Amino acid sequence: MNTRVLPLGNTYTGSNGSVHAPVAVHAPAPVHTPALVPAPMTYGNRAPVVVYQQVAPTNSSSIVALVLGLISFISSFFFLGIVGIIFGHIARSQIKARGERGNGMAVAGLWLSYLSVLFWVAFWLIYFGVIALMIGAAITAGGGTVS
């Protein structure tokens, strides 16, 4: 006869004994439904309560980068574009660190600043290059002297 002791101290006999082990009955786990919360009651024509979420502030460096990029793009002050590039990169790092708004303005300021600096540097190089070519052509055509 095979007899085993259960953890609670009950015994049962094995398969070749005459007493069968009791079958464990598993009850289904109770289902917890969330309690229904009634909607707030309004009496008469009272307006519902509206809660506004505070909006993150806009980064001021991104505004400066956009303004400097625009001024640099429109005028020939390409050094403002260099300052706009610096402010744009500072603004992007501050926006990531602080969770502020203004990433689009910072990117637009960077694009305008980079494009304006590239355009004006290329313009002035071509401008002075053409002047240098004209002076060189005048010197070679005029016998080598400039008067």
C-alpha cells in the first residue's frame, strides 16, 4: 500500500489501494469589475468644469535663432547667420533637456542660418574672384602696369 502524507497532514493511498485521493476543486478566480463612478451632477444650467493643462514654455533661444536666420537670409549680414547657428544648436540642446517647445523654430533658424551663410560666403568669394580676374585681365592686356 502506497501512502503519502499531504502538507496539511491528510493521507491518501496510491493507485493500487482502495481509497482514492480526493480531487482538488479549483474555484474560478473572482472577476473584479471596476466600480462605476457616476458622472458629476449638474443642477440647472451650470456649465461643466473645464480643466486646462499648462503648456510648456517656448524656448527663447529658438526664437532668437529664427529671427537671426531671417535677418541673415534677407540681408548681407552673414555674421548674424553664424550667431543664428550657435543659438539654434543651443536651443535644440535646451529643448531636449528641459522639454520645452520651439524645436521647429530652432530647426528653421538653423536651416536659414546655414543657407544664408553658405550663400553669402559663396557670393562674396565669387564677387571678389571676378574682380581679381578683371584686374588680372587688365594687367595682362595693358602691358603689365596698372595706372
